Amino acid sequence: MADDEEKKRKQAETDRKRAEVRARLEEASKAKKAKKGFMTPDRKKKLRLLLRKKAAEELKKEQERKAAERRRIIEERCGKPKNVDDANEASLKSILNQYHKRINGLEEQKYDLEYEVIKKDFEIADLNSQVNDLRGKFMKPTLKKVSKYENKFAKLQKKAAEFNFRNQLKQVKKKEFTLEEEDKEPKKSEKAEWQTKK
């Protein structure tokens, strides 16, 4: 009987453990299903729409901010526009003189800035070449294009020398000690080689 009770107790213990394992597995599978089912297609669609709206709002705010910044910079650099509709001749002249002075000043600044940019570019190129020299990497200098016409002119002179009139003249030598028969042309009855071949 003690064995029977021991077997029943062990059986009950294993059944209880199996039930616990089953319960844990069922909870885990429910949790997985809940996680999987969280992002349904409808929810994804709504989320996309919300993200698009949010992005559109952010973009609009950014554009408005840039436009306000641009207006502020233009007002700072150019000043506020002056009313010239109701101005008399003296005030109009003073306004034009102010604009003229401003334009001259801006042109001077532009020239100075352009000169500074050219100077800095030259310094950068010089420093780069010095660094490359120190590293042992030598820059290949940019090759200048050589005119092809010099070479063509030399060829034309060579051809002109070939076709020189004096070079084209045939030298005629008197045939001495020749027989008269050899000098005569072949008879008309005799056909040349090219006529006989077919």
C-alpha cells in the first residue's frame, strides 16, 4: 500500500507539473498572439496616415521658419523699402544717393571677398602641394594642350617638297648606241599583253 500511495503521489506531482507547464505555454502563446495581432493592417494604415500628417506639418513649419528668416535677412541687408510715391525731388535725390552709396559699398565688399577667395584657394593649393611633397606623393602637373597645327604645318612642308615642280621633271637621257628597231613602236597588228588576256 505504501508503494501504491507513493505511485499516486508521484503521479499527482507529475500531473501538477505538466499542468503548470501547459498553463505557462498557453500564456506564452497568448502573449505571442497578442503581440502579433497588435499591428493589424488597419492600425498600420492609420499609423502611416498619422506619420504623413506629422511630416507635412513639420515641413510646413520648416518652410515658414525659413521664409521668416529670409525676410529678416533681406530687411537687415537691404533695409526697409522707402516710399518714393509721395517724395519730392530733394528727398528723391537723397534716397537715390543713399542707394548709390550702398551699391558702391556692396561692390567694394564683393571685390574684396572675391580677392580673398582667390587668395585662399592659392594658399590651399600651395599647402596641399607642400603636404604631398612631405609625404612623397608628387602631384602630376596639368599638361598644357599643344597645338596640332605645328605638326600639320611640318607635314605640309614635307608634302610640298615632294610635289615640287623641279622634282617632278623627268630627266631625259640620250639613247646612244641603240638600234633603230628597238626604238620603233610595236606594230599595230601585234596586241599588247593586257589585250590578249581575258
